[in-house]
Amino acid sequence: MKIEIPALPVPRTSKPQTDIGRWLLSHPVESHVSEHHPWYRVLWLTGVDYFSTLSYQPGIALLAAGILSPIATILLVLVTLVCAVPTYGEVAKRSYAGQGSIAILENFLKGWWSKLTVLVLLGFAITDFIITMTLSSADAALHLTHNSFLEPYLSGHELGLTILLLTVLTLVFLKGFKEAIQIAMLIAIPFIVLTFITLTVGVIEVFKHPELWTNWHLALFQKQDPIGIFIASAILFPRLALGMSGFETGVSVMPLIKDDEASVHGVPTTRIRDTKKMLWTAALIMSVALILSSFVTTLLIPSNLATTSEIEGRAISYLAHHFLGQSWGSLYDFSTVLILWFAGASALAALLHLIARYLPRYGMAPRWIAYQRPLILTIFVVAIAVTIFFDADVKKQAGAYATGVLALMLSASVAVFLVIWKEESTKRIKRHLKAFFFLAVSAVFLFALVDNIILRPDGLYISLVFIGMILILSAISRWQRSLELRVDKITFQSADSQELWQNIVGKKCHLVPCRTNSREHRAAKFKDLKESYKFTGPVAFLHIRLMDNQSEFLSTPNITVTMDGSNYVIKVTGAVAIANMVAYISELLDPISLFIGLTGEDLMTQAFRYLIWGQGETGLLVYRILINYWEWTPEKDVRPQIFLMSDPSN
């Protein structure tokens, strides 16, 4: 039975010397969930992201599709119910820790391909969540500047208001954001109620004026037949993809859902079932609202106003002011601003945990990325830059937003297809049919993504910028952190190994790494050492075997210790880099001296080989890693003596 013991502490950022530094590094990003709630309460936490799109989606749909808006919206709803909800139901079933579709692909792929895929998807996810923040704040500013009471004072200040809203959001998170579910309920429920009341009034107005329906119907079929209308609407529906923006958030919050039943083989069955209920409920509410809003805005808003700033991004608000009066319209504007602001909060929270969940574990982020406040400030700077780039224009940001949403949905459907196809099951035909269904779903999302990129390539450009930034910063960070010990924890193969280990800890042996683990090689090595150096005491020969997946940054090595005459043999398996493991064992063992052979090969080649595969000029690297570690740790009485030997046969 393996015995697990804690690892040595690894070098982290030095302790901050100033009050500002201590304040910045005082709150790590935690994925720990302390409270659980019924699914119908958690619904509103994902709903602030999903439902908030109602504030701008109908206006964007009317602008993009015109009289085809209701038909294109119905197709969007069909894609939501037939494709998106089943896909994320499967994601919830297979990623119930809240890590979403990215984690499924990470586990399905191996090595560097897995990490590269995750980094690319993180780029799209960052696009999604950053644009959620900036677009929501921009649309909130639009509602404020076009409110009849505030317009004389705020008109023309959309950019400044957007930056102000993002600043307030950042300050709230820096202070500490608690009771998110309660706040989400207080914001989302009134917004949905006010929205449906406004839409109901709109439907009544349509019934009062049947000529509106007749005129729309005549205009719709004047130049096209039903097949042509369907094809045109299918081409247009990707522009309405913002109406599907809340599903990735939906699965990310599922750890908050209460699990009442005992888990089956560690799987929270109740939580998974209730998450599916939450996804279906949110989708049905949104579907009804989208269809109603598309019809009433298309029929009630004059065509000459459809492309004006009066309607763009605030179509339902226009109806609220026009048909229910300025007081009701202002109440609706206030509720809309709140849910848009909190949608940014939901996106920021998701972004914090998403980045902290992957990049530090890969060694592809500086240590401070695991702390809330520096990460929040970094995201704030990026959000301000995006806002200025798009001039706080809702329409201009829609393409980038849709690109991020559709890319994540495509990755989710592909992940579900791959997992189902590879699953072991006695019902092979049923499993393959299910896999082909999600392959078809992937084709739908791929079409929508490609169509959106062709029509609005700026979304892809923004995503590529984020992807490029992540790849470059990840490579730099991995290189800078390559001198860390890179061990998460260690295990001993047996109690006997641990006992033998304790016999040589603390200046009781000489450590000699060996590439070859054979009695003959050790005997020859020991003889050469005795002839070249004067030392007393036993020798501990160290042999390290790397793990198959050397793209991992941290490892959990296993140690076996045996006797070879009067000397010891330490065998380590599961390391990610030889030099780092030698340095780690040296620090853990604290030997009298450390003898390491040099190969004499080209240093640039060695450095590149070390960075990618963890193999290089071991002696020099061990020396650098130990020096780096000693600068960080309290000084011991006597450090091990290090002997670098010109011995290519080591």
C-alpha cells in the first residue's frame, strides 16, 4: 500500500513588502463551494447571464433580420431546445464538478494536444465572458442615455457610463462579492416579470390592430415562398446566437445545486438530474420570451425606427415606454440596467474561476494569477481596452460575443460526441445513434460559427488576439517557472521504503543520480567515485523514470528505496522533469554531497529539450534549481556539496 506524505513547499512569489502588495495577495481564487441550494434558486444565477440578453437580443434580431426576425428566432429556439439543451445535459452528466465542456476535452485528449486545446478554448471563453461584461455594460449605458428622464443629462456619454459601470463592478469584486444567489433572484425575477408584462401588452396591441399581422404576413410572402423564407431565416439565425449565451454558465454553477441522494459510485445523480431541470426551465422561459419579443417588436416598431439608436439594443424598453408610459418604462430601464450589470458580475466570477482552474495547474501563469484581486484588475484593464476599441457600441460587439458563444457550444457538442462514441456499452447501436445525433448537432453549431465569422470576422479577430495572448503568456510563464521543484506530493511504495529513507535523511549519505538502473552500472559508478573523490559514508543511487505525459507541470512521484550492499537505491517513478526531481530529492534527503555527471552537449538544444520534455543538461539545471530554491528558503547550517563531473556515461 502506497504511503502519501506532503511535498516540500515550492518557491512562490516572495512575500509582499508593502501594504498594497499584501492587500492584492490576500484572497486566493477559491473553487470551493460552501453552500448548496435547490435548483430553482440556482436557476436565477445562470439566468442573469441568459435572461439579460432579452434587453438587446430583440433589437439586434430586428436589425439583422427585419421582417424575418420572428422566423429566424423560431429557428434559434428550435436549435436551443433540440441541440443546446441536450448537449449541455450531457456535459452536466460528465462534468458535474462544474468544469464544463473544456474539462471533458482536456480529459479526452492527452499530453500537449490536451493543453493546447484547453488554451485555445480558454481564448474563446475569455472572449465570451469579457464581451459579456463589456456588451452588458454598454447596453446598460444605452438604456440610461435613452431614458426620457435621464437623456438630457446623459446623452452622448455612453462610453463614459460603460467605463463607470465596469469600474463599479470591479470595485465590488475587489471588496468581496457574497450572497450572489440571493442578489441574482432579487434582480432576475423582477426583470422577467416586467418583461413578460411588457410583452403581454404588446401582444394585446397586436390583437387590437389585426392589420399589423396582415401587413407583416403580406410583406413576408410577397417576394419569397415558404422554402425561400426558411433558407433565408436559417442563414440569418447565427446572427441571433446571443440568445443562447447562458449554457456554459449553467453547467459552471451546478456544484451549487443541492444533492439529496447518496452518490452512485461518486456521481451526484440528484445534482445532475436537477441541473437538467434547471437548463430546461431556463431554456423554456427564454424561448417563450424570445418568440414573443420577436413578434411584437417586428409588428409594433415602425420600420423607419428599426435601425436607429432609439431601438438598437433596447427594443423591449422602447415598447415599455411607448405603450405603458414613461414611469413604467423607467422602471423597466432600471430593472434592465441591474440585470445587465449583474450579468457582467456573473461573467467576471466565471472568468476568475476558469482562469485559476487551468493556467496555474499547467504552470502557464504567474503565481499571482491564483489571487482574486490581481486577476480582477487584469480583467478590468482588458475590459476597458475592449470597450474603448468598440466605442461601447452594442452592435459592434455582438459579433465577437456570438463567436465566443458558438465556439464554446461547438466544443461542447464535439466533446459529447467523442465521449459517447468511445464509451463502453452493451447497447452499441443505441450509443452510436446517440453519438451521430451529437455529431449532427456539432455540424449545426459549426455552420452557425462559420457563418457568423464570415459575416462578422471581427469576432474571430478578437478571439485570436485572446488566444495569442494566452499562448504567448503561457509559454513565457512556463519558461519562467521551469526552475521550480514541480512536485505536488510524494508517495512511498511501502513502509519498508519509507523506513530505509528515514535512515539516510540528514547528511547521512551521498546522492548520485544514474541514468541506468543496474547493479553493474552502480558498481562501476561507485568504483569511479572512490578513485576520483575522497568521501566516507554510504551512497544513495538515484534513478528517475519520467511519466508518459511530460506536458504536466506538477507530478506526484512514487519512491521505492532498497539496499544494494552497504549502499542504497532510490527509484522514483512518475516525474515530469529529471533535473527538477533530482533537486527535489536532494532537498528532501539533505545529503552530504551530490555527484552529477555532465553530457557536454549543446546547451541550446538541451534547454529546448528540457522545456518540452523535461530532459537536458541535468547537472547544470539541478544546480540552477537548487540555487533558486535556496534563495527562497531559510538557510540551512550546511548545504550539500555539488560536484559536476565530466562523465557522459552517467
